[in-house]
Amino acid sequence: MKHLLITDLDGTLLGPDSRVSDDSARIITELTHKGALITVATARTPATVEPLLHNTLTTLPAIVMTGAAMWDRENRLYINPLLLSRQQTESLISAYLRHGVHPFTYTLEDNGDMLVHHCKEMSDEEQMFYVERKHLTLKHFIFDNEQCHTSPYTNAILMLGIGDTPRIKALAEELSTDLQLSVSAYPDLASRDISYIEVFRCGVSKAAAVLKLKSFLGADRLTVYGDHLNDLPMFAVADESVAVSNALPEVLSAASRIIGPNTLPSVAMDMRKIFHKNL
């Protein structure tokens, strides 16, 4: 039986230190060598996924950017990216600017590079966002000061904005009326006065992506692991949903099973148990 095992990263596979523990990396690598079907599903881009998994062998495509694309780790290529149309990108930029939000527009180039476009004038929060990511090798920032109010992008995959919470909330409410978009807004962990908004093409979700991968592999069964609200959609479509014990109450209630916390290699040990049971 082909049993596909997919785990979220932050709060689930990653420990409180935002790292894959040595034990988890070793167990998953050993299972992959034995033929286990293991991968991750995350809101992160490959630029941060690769450093996090540098000691963890997985051979299946990683589901990245909340399912907007898959990532071929061996060849370092995006697979089946769900891009915004040029018209959608132009409309989004106008809406962001109308609400006083200067977006970070993520584009995928033909050579597989990810570019992040933004105006040169950044708020303190935007500057911090940039500084924390400017060293990443798979993500390159481009400051298009002269093109702030126009859209040259035909290959945009994500539009991200950072701003004060009322402004972001108003923008999200406006964009949510467009059924051709997938809109998510959430407060900053450090300060609820600041919020983020992410806009993808309609149909982008972890749920759609895990089902697509299950079908592509011809897997008979799908088990997913998670801890946060954005994992609930894939919980709903999986054959088995597993929550780490540190998960939010809503996630614990939705789970088929609950395992140990992310302070331990709980996900990796559960994967090992499932793999050996299927032998």
C-alpha cells in the first residue's frame, strides 16, 4: 500500500527553536532511504524550506507557498505554479496602493528564480521583513521604485502586504469579494497593531495541493500532520489527520489522532510507526 505522509513545518515538524531536530532529520532520512513517501506542506517559500531541511532527505516535491506551487528539491525547480494573471496583478496593485499598502510582489522567472519586487520606500516593518530575508539564496529582492504604480508582471504568484491592522483589514475585506482570488490576512505575532495580507490565485490551498500530490503518486492513503488553523483544510481532505499536542484547540478537535508535542521528534516517530506497520 502506498501511504503518503505530509507534515506542516512551523509548530509541527519544527521545534520551538524553528529547526528540524537532529533526531527528526535522522528518522525521516532513514525512512526516505527505505522508500517512505514523506514530504512537507508549508506557507514558506523554498528560500527558507531548503535551509530548514538541509539535513533531512525527502525525494518527493515539497508543497510550498500554501500550495501555490510544488518544489523539486533535487533539481531546484518549481512545479505547476498557480500564477496570477497580468490583469489580476494590475488590479491588485491598484487596490493595495489605494489602501496605502505597498506590496511585495513575488514573481517566478523562467530560470526558476524567485524575485520579490517592492518600492524603495519601506516602513519599519517592511524593512525588518526585508532584512530578515535578504541573505536567502533562492529569493532575490528587486526595488522597482519607478514601477510602483504600474504592473510589468506576467508571472506573479503572490502579493504580500504589511501595514497597520485596520488598513490591512479593510484591504482584505475588499479583495475577499473577488472569487477569483485566495485572500488571507493575519496579525503579526509580536504586535497585533501590525498585520499581513497574502493574496494568491483562486484555488490555492494546502488541501488542493496534498490531494494533487496524492493523485499524482497513486497513493492509497494520506496522513497529514499540523498544528495551526491553516492546516485545517488539509485535515478535512486527508484519510487521517494528526495534530501535535501543542496545536491550537480547533486543530486538536479536528484531528483523527493527537501525538506528542513539537518539543520532541513526535512527527518523525509517528511516521516511523506508520511505515513499519505498513511493511
